[in-house]
Amino acid sequence: MAKIYPSIPSSSSSSFCSNERETYTIWMKSLVMNSNGYTVYDSNGNVVFRIDNYDNKNSSEVYLMDLRGNIVCTILRKKLLRLGLWDCCHSNDSCRPWFKVGKAFNFFKNDSVYDVLVGTNEARNDSSLNHRMEGSVHGLEFKITDGAGRVRAEVQRKRSSSGVVLGEDVLCVTVEPGVNHIFVLALVAIQGLIHRKM
């Protein structure tokens, strides 16, 4: 089977924001047969984003793409002792990280907590640019909070209209107004990599 090679888009991922709350469904499966990744559906059921790792599960370099295969951001894993550190770069700027994700040390909770640092070192002094991913140790469900502690996005298991919880690999992502959707979907991908689900 031939691989689907992504291409670089002309637009920046910073344009993926909305003034209204958005909901996505993520299926932790690739569109490419026998491949690893995930597929993102909008509220109308249309495929809007995807990750295809082909035969490399838990890859150290992952591309979040739109439906046409245009890269909207790149996620790079850097090993730091036994802890993971991820850099996420805009599609049009592969050298400078857009944000970084690293393990937060929390001795009092049995949660999986990661700090998300957005922008340059100078900008990181502004708590509004720092975020946190907080979830359970064993699952893909988590919340993204900003520096003020407000929930900016939430990832939960998807429920049917009758309230039945679907499989562990089907997620519902709720993104609050004004939050970059690519930022949230990249964090979902990082959570999937942390838990070796893609």
C-alpha cells in the first residue's frame, strides 16, 4: 500500500479558533489501514483532521494534518531521563516550538498532570500563556486548564444520544470559545502518545 505523504499548507494554524464552543469526536484509529493514529470528526460527522503514523506506534515525530494531508502542526518527542518532553511546532515554523509539554511533579495526587508552556521563555512569565493537562493515569480523559485555572477544553469518553458510553478509543472533545483547536487536538495526540494509544 502506498503511503499518503503530507504537504505543507500556506495558512498558519493560528487561524483555527471560534467564537463559539466546538465539539469534536476523535476515533483513536487511523484512516490508513493497519496504521496508527487518530481521526477527528466535526459535529456534522465530517473528517476534519487526522494523524497517520503508518506502522510506527508511539513515534517520536507525529504530524497533525487536515483532511487533505496538509500539516497543521508537528509534534516532536524529546527524551529527558525517563520522562517525556514534547515540542509542538506550527506547520510553517519547524525550528521554533509553539509550545512544550512536560511532566509536572505532583506527589499528593494519583493523577497524570503535565505542564504546557506556550511561546518563548519571555512569554512564559505570563501565567495566561501557561496551561495544564490533568487527567487519570490510565485513561485518555483529561482537562486543559489555563493559568487562571479555567477549563479551556475537556476530553471525555463519547456517549451515544441515549447515554451509552462508547469504546475507550472514541472520545468527545469540547473546546471553549477563543481557544485554538489545533492546540487542543495536538494535546490530545500527546496524551495518546503518553498512553501508547497511537
